[in-house]
Amino acid sequence: MMVLFGTLVNGVFIIIGSCIGLIFQNIPERIKKTALQGIGLVVALIGLQMALQADNIVLILLSILIGSIIGTVIYLEDHLNLLGEKLERSVSKAEKGNIAEGFVTASLIFVVGAMSIVGALDGGLRGDHEVLVTKAFLDGFMAMVLTSTLGYGVMFSVIPVVLYQGAIALLAVEINNWLPADYLELFINEMTATGGLLILAIGLNILNITKIKVGDFLPTIAVFILFFSIYHLLS
């Protein structure tokens, strides 16, 4: 159960945020902006702390470069955005109202992103839920804002969030079964550092310092796992 702690906290915060959004329909824009900036600062700090754990800079650099090139070539972030737009249009055409629209919109925002993947991996590999707990605050805030405009359908997005992140965390636990302890520690450090760079980019985007297409960098995670596996086999 501790493996799923961060995921469960994330789900609880989405529900709490949605409930607050139903109660307070008209939240002042300046309060929303300030709260989001505060969250952005914390996200950037966590990403920086994770990135500083790197030992094998070359492996991380290659993973970032190749992963980002793959994501850019296939227009990964653009396709993710188009998927969201198509789903929203489908909902509108079906005339299912704000319940479905709120569910789809919130699910895409909460599920698609580096924090979901990196946070779940971090929780499964080493029982560290800091990323997902921070994501919980961010999602809770976003749920509050979305619910105030799209209604209580946003609350149901907790289902795909828990299933998606929980599945990744449980799969990450299985890595312990095929990696020796010394390699596992190295894998966790380098994986955390690689994911930390993506988390840092998210924080900078939230603060409007950069406009990095983090979605295009998501293949970096798969590329890193591939490179590390090859490194492990050849060592």
C-alpha cells in the first residue's frame, strides 16, 4: 500500500480541490495566479533537487537529446493536445454536458505529463512520494479552478489518475526483481535525475519563464531505460 501512497494522496487532493471549486465558484484571478506561481516555484525546486543527483551526465544527456528528438519528430506534444481537443469536440457533439467535458479535460491535464510518470516511478522504485505529493497540490488547485467553471465532472478524473499512476508504480516495483542491488541504486539515481530535468521544465513553464514542450521530452524516459539496460548488460 505504501507504494501507492503518493497516488492515493493525489486522488484525495483532486477530490478536495473539486469540492472547494463547487463551493467557491468565483475565485479572484489574482489569488489563482499567486497560488499557481507558488506551486511553480516548488515544482522547479523539486526538479532541481532531483536533477542534482546525477552521476552519469553523458547517459542522461544522450537520453535527453535522443528522446527529445524522437518526441519532436513525431510531434508528440502536439498530438497529445490534438487528442484532448478531439475528445472535447466529441463530448460537445454528443451533447453530454459539462459532466463529461469536465471529466475529459481534467483527466488529460492530470494524467498526461512527466510528473505522473516520474512521480509514480519514484514511488515504486524507492518509496519516495515527494513528486506525487507536490503534484497532488498542483492537481488539487487545478481541480478547484476547473470545477468552478466546468462543474463536478472534474471530480471523476480521480479514477484514471489513480489507475494510471498506480499501475506505473506497481510495475516499477517489479524492476527490483531483475536488477541487482548495486545496479538498482545507480538506476534509481540516474532515473531520478533524468526525470528531475523534466520536472524542472514544468516548474519553469508554470512560472512563464520558459515555454518548453515537455510532452516532446517524454520519450526520454524510455530511451534512458533502454540505454541503462544496454549499459547493464555490457558491464
